[in-house]
Amino acid sequence: MIVERKEIKNEDDSIGYVESIFDSGNILKTVYFVAQNRLYISFKRGGTYSYSNITPEIYHEFETVESQGKFFHKTISPNSDKYPYRHEFDLMKLEIEEIIEIIENKKDE
């Protein structure tokens, strides 16, 4: 379930990228770059991976389904030929804790 969503616009008012935080068993945060069709997913264990060829339609579906983890494991993960990926970096423990705190605070609202 989506907890927080921010659209960052380009100078021409088009969407440059979307940052979202999720209340999910496995996925913490995503950053989706629209023009590049690239999705960055940060997982609860800290690993952040980028996935190519993620169209706006696929990202919209990912964002709006009941379970982002199930969608990821059914649609994106098993199709690495269609959605090539690479490990980008690992979040620091403090970054993970900050995101989890945002999720917990949103639950309390």
C-alpha cells in the first residue's frame, strides 16, 4: 500500500520522477524516472536495484495494486530479460529506519 507519493516536475511541467514509500512486507521505497522508463526499488534489507523498460503503465499498475511485493514477484522479477536490472547501492541502516518511521507515522494518522 502506498504511504507517501511525490511527483517532481520538469521545467516544462511534465513529471520528471515519482518518489513513493510503501507499507509493504518487502518494498520500502521506489523512485521512477518517467522519461527513462527506469524504476529504482529499495527493499527492506537495504538493497536498491534499478529496473529498465518499466513503462508508465507498468509503474502505475505497480503503484496501485493491493500488494506491490506480489506484483513485483509476479510481473517484474521473473522477467529479467524484459526488465533488466542491476544492484545500484545499499541504504544505510539509518535511512531504512527513517523510512520505516515515516510509514509508522502515517499509520498513526
